[in-house]
Amino acid sequence: MTGFRGITWDHPRGRNALEAAARSAASGSLDISWSAHSLEHFESHPIDDLAANYDLIVLDHPHLGEALEKHSLQPLDAVVGAARIERWSRESVGPSFDSYSADGYQWAVPLDAATQVAVHSTALLPAADVPATWSEVEALALSGDAPVALSLAGPHAFLSFASIAVALGEEPGRHPGERLISAETGAQVLELMRSIASRAPEGADAQNPIALLERLSGAGTGAGGASGGSGASGDIAYIPLVYGYVTYSSPTVRFADAPTGAPGGRRGSTIGGTGLAVSARAEVTPALIDHIDWLMSGEAQRRFIPQHDGQPSARAAWEDDEVNAASHDFYRATLRTIDESWVRPRYSGYIPFQSLASALVRDVLAEEISIGSGLSALQKAFDVSNSSVTERV
């Protein structure tokens, strides 16, 4: 029996379906053992290091630039064939499939589709009062009627910045040397973020998306976000942009489309999710190809993956009545947002830029530097962030 080692991220959404699928294959000619690392490790750890130790890698699409520069992955076109690639591309929701394409090849398949969406606690904010636009979000935060938090920890400060800019009508630049953002839009975004963040519940700025969602749901302790499972509402009523986790959707925690800049406008959001890649070291077998094919099949996407805490990437699953009934309409409620989501650059050097840019955004929000100085520093960091490989899609 051929053995493969896989690495994914440590959350039921990232782990349970893959482990269950591996167990179901263990009696055949395929043996996959899955390890998991933290969300923070997943967001920043070098892919070439993972590729040296694992055959299957669950990754985020901005890591592709680094992976291509280091020759860490195998193009899936050669592994599974062009017909499967074309079919999976046609069946996937939003830009989830295309986000793993670069240099004319497909480097991963989206087992998991996610983007930043809005979420509210029904105990603290009735559905009728959920904001539709960013001006309404700010008004809610200023009112003090319902505590509003932004997702700002780790890379999420810059991702929130980028998404609000998209909602206001301007996508950030894609290549170092281009303008990252206009002074007008950048200042508008930072002023808005500063206004909202200054009124957020204490400690929210340091919590990752999982901790924020646990805090909103009342499952966490508040500042720490450790799971307590109480089921009571927390001290956050509304988060306008946070990566959607179907595992937190409930009658009292409801997800919705991200806010727009103006009524009827684009839902500003930065797509995330995860893709399954095959490392350069892996010796691909027919059994492994069949396993990947099954994971992307309609059966797995609409039934097996959702039933094992996963978040499928197939549009058919997002529109499926049974899947939506089980998830309290998580998928239909956020479908427009993922369809309109922005895809981050995928050049080698983007991941360090994203980390630095987030730190700069947090400095502006804390009023440690001015908005003008922050925008200048963001542009400078973007200008020098590239290495020898740039995105070519």
C-alpha cells in the first residue's frame, strides 16, 4: 500500500473531512496520514519547508508565488489531466478555482471555499438592523447600540483594508511598482476603519477569525476566545468582515453578505479558502488521483464534506437545499459575496508584504502613525516586496 503524508490546518473545517476520507480509503490501495498546524502557522509558514516533508499540502493561494519560485509543487494539469481541471473549474463557486491558477497551470484544487462575509448575533442585533453599507456599519458602531468589531489580527488588518477599498470601487494594485491604492480611497478606508475600531470591544483587535466568531457566539471567554461551549451570546454583536466558518452558523449566529460602499454596489471581500496541492516530492499513483477526483465530485462536495464540518467549493453545494438547511442558510446568504470577491496577488514576496501591511494598518488605527504616513509606508513596502518571480495569470 502506498503511503502519503498530508498537512492541513488545525480546525474541524480544515481537518475532519480529510481525515474521514483518508480513513475510508485506508482499506484500499491508498494510505494518507494527515497532520495539522495552527491557523497562524498555515497563514505564514514557507511552502517549500512543508513540501520537503509532505506529499499533500493544504495551502492558501497567495503562497503560490513562493511555491513556484522554489519549484515546490507539481502542476495538477499533469497529475489529473486537462478534462478534470476543466470540469472542476466550471463547477466551482466564485473565483475559488482560478485563485490557484498561475503561469498557465493549476497548482491546487479548492476543497474549501471561503471569503470574508458579515456575521451577527441575533441576541444583540436583530436581522432587520444588520447594516447593508459601510456608512451604516459606521453609524451602528457610533450609536453604541450593538458592539461592532473588525478582524485585524495577523494578516487580516490588511485584508479588511483591501476589501473595504474594493467595496468603495477600487481594487488594490497587483504588482509591485504599481500604485497600491489611491490617496483618496486609502484615506477613506483608514478613516472608516479607525472610527469603527476605536469603539470595538476590548481585545477584539488581537483575535483571529476563529476567536472572534467564538466570542460573538458566546462560546469563548471574551478576550481569549477559548471555547467554553456555553451557547450564550458574547460581547460582539456584529462583524462586517470576517472569514466565514460554516461550523459557527446557528439560529443565533447568522452570516450574511459583506457590506457595500453604496446601495446595490459590489460586496467588497477578499477570497480565502484552501486548496489541495501535490508537492514535488510526491510519487503520484492512480489511487491518489482517484481520491482527489472523489473529493471534488458532486457526491463528496454536496454530502460527504458538509457532513464532516467542511466547507465545499462546488457551486452545486452552495445552492443545495439540504446543505443550506443543515447550515442555517450559510451558503445562500453569502453566495453573492464570494462570487464578487477579490483575488489577492500571487507573487513571491506577497506573504511578507501582507504581514507588514497589516502591521502598518494597525499602527494607523492605533494612531501611532498618521493616515498619510501609513499610506506612504504601505506603498513603499509594496514597491520593494517582489522577488525574482512575479504573478503571471
